Amino acid sequence: MSSLMVLTEPALQNAYLLAGADVYVAETPAQAEAHLARWIAEDVRSLIAIHEELYEGLSPAILQRVKASQLFLVVVPGPQTYSQPEYWQQRVQEMIRESIGVHITFKEKQ
């Protein structure tokens, strides 16, 4: 059975709980890795929203294990990142390239 889970820092858990999400808390990237490793071992199939600060601290080894598993990560940007238009252009480019294998660029505004 597939599901949607949120892996977040403690300060944000209540917002996701109020939204009805399955929330798991990690204060550090190491704690996030422990959650991911357990889900991989249990062969969980899920889409996992993970906060950018936690994701950036994950080791290459766990990211490889996630890639080979039934887990699919969606990185939720932090406030400093998502307020920048350049971030969104780059993120859209990456998502398109990952999903269909085509790299796009945006024209500069004149």
C-alpha cells in the first residue's frame, strides 16, 4: 500500500498533523536517516515530503538506498530558499529533467 508521509523538524509537525498527514519528526539529518533506513528495511512504499534542511544533511549512502527502494522523496524548501524566484526556475527545470529526461531553460526577462 502506498502513502504520503512527512519527515519534518519538531517546530513544523503540528501544522502537518492539522492537515491530516502522517508526520515523523527528526531533529537532525541522522535521525531522518534512521527513519529512512527503517522504512527501507520494512519495504515501505511511500511518497515522503522531507524538509530541505534535513535532506541536505543526508549521506550519499542513504540517498543511494532510497533511490533503490520504494521510497520517493520530495524536498520541501525552507523559507530562505522558496522566497527566491531563481530557486523555483531551477527546481522546475530539475523536475522536468528528472521526470521526462529533457532539460529546459527559461528566457531572461527584458
